[in-house]
Amino acid sequence: MQFRNMKLKLITLIFCYLLGQFCVAQTQSLQNDVSLDDKYREDQFYISVTYNLLRNKPIDFTQNGFSTGFSFGFIRDMPINDRRNLAVGLGLGLSANSYNQNLVIDESGSAYTYNLISDFEGDVSKNKFYTYVLELPLEFRWRTSTAEIYNFWRIYTGFKVGYVFYDQSKLRSDLKNLKISNNSDFNSWQYGVILSAGYNTWNFHFFYRLNKLFNDNAKLNVQPIDLSELRIGLIFYIL
């Protein structure tokens, strides 16, 4: 557990350092470049807020409450034509996601067990799990911007890979509380397609995960838990 917490802190520190270095480079570039007309870049920092929907649900599995996601990071914008309205973006970001649902995760020896709240003794007031992910988005970008126009249409689509560096599940009831961190049954890697589209500040954001949240060791009533996810929300770009 101590090693995993050190890993979490190390990844966070590395990300903050890289983000700081990127900000310094961007500031120096703006100070030194007096002619930005043919060198401008768009939308290199982002913040997104999403509602997380779980897919491929087992029988009697339900979501309850509001499952949210939050992410932020930067994407290096690399225009590929003279007009600079077409670009490739490669980025680095962090995301935190919560999932309110009725799946009870517990430990039994060196393994994990999965049951539904309906089979759990006690009055459950809270049950959710969280994932914290280091993300690498790769986008193909189209927009109607110029060096002088800051309100424009955009469509960005591509692929995102993520590494789950920390996870936690929590249950609170009148009989007992459960708290499990770094469950090895969670898939460490996630990947899926992304789409962002909109005008000016308000942009729709979509992430469709292509692999499962859990590996094949996670079973509910001897059946593999094939949960995946769809995130829908808003993304805001700056710089």
C-alpha cells in the first residue's frame, strides 16, 4: 500500500512538473515571437466535465446517483496546412472518475468478491468506485479559426489511451463500511475514441471506451463483469 501511494504521488509530481515546463515554454514563445500570424496554435489546454454512463451491465446491475468525470491537461497543437485550420494534437492529461452503482466489492483472502447490494446485509447509504487516470489523447483537428478570430467552430476527433494509476471502492452501511484501494481486477489500461465539437466556449465532449473496466478475474455470479463506459459532457479550451 505504501509503495502504491508513493507511485500515485510520483506520477502527480511528474505531471505537474511537465505542465509547468510547458507553460514556461509557451510564455517565452509569445514574448519572443513578434509575428504570430503564421505561427499561432489553438486549444492547447483543456478542462472537461462529464457524466459517466456504464455499458454492458450485468443482470440487475444499476447506476444510481450522479457519476461524474473531471479531466484537465494540455495538447500540443501541430498544424498541418498553411491555413492552420487542420492540425494534429498530441497531449497529456489527468482524469478522475466516479461511478455510483449497486455492485459491492469486498476482499476475501487474496481475492476480491462481487455482489449486488440486494444480496448485502445492511442498509447501504453510499456505494461507488473511483478511478484516477493518466491520459494520452491523439486528435485530428479541424476548425474555422485564424490568428485574429477567437470565436470559431471546431471538430476534434481521435483516440485516447489511459493508465489507471489509482482506484478505490467505498461502501457505507449501518452494519459495516468497506474501503478497497488498488484493486488488481481493474484493467490498468483503458482506450477508446473521443470526439469534441462546438463553437467558442461551449463544446460537446464524448469518450467511448473500447475495453472493459475489469479484467476477467472479476465475476458476478460466476459471470465475467463486462462493464465498459461512455462519458458525455462539456470540454473547455484555452490558449
